[in-house]
Amino acid sequence: MSRMCDVCGKGVMSGNKVSKSMNHTRRTWRPNLHSIKAVLPNGTVRTIKVCSSCLSSGFVQKKVRVPKTEAAQN
Ligand SMILES: [Zn+2]
């Protein structure tokens, strides 16, 4: 468990912030992670950390919450 996407493995990257006077300062880029409930391929539901690009690409199936009143009718 870290700052990593559970689907593609994207993690923290590092590099330099370069100012106008060309001073170099170390900095990091974090992935745009979201903690979501997902339906895994074997059918189980788990909370996983997924980056926004995996979410928009449809690599994960979100668990859809069904309201109790609607579940009783079906
Ligand atoms: Zn990802």
C-alpha cells in the first residue's frame, strides 16, 4: 500500500523544478489516485486505489450502490 495505482502500477515520479534563473530544486509528481470500490474479475468487491487515467479508460468496474428500497422491489 503506497501512492501507487493498483491497476497500472503508476507511482510517484521525481524530477527538478527549474526556475527562471535555472536553479534546480528536487520535486515529485504524484499520480491522481482515487480510492474506489471496484468489482474484481473474480466477482469480489474491494476498495482499491486507481489513478484517474485508468478510471476514465474503463479498466475498472465500479461497484454500483443499490438503494435499500430499490433492492426490496427487485
Ligand atoms: Zn492506473
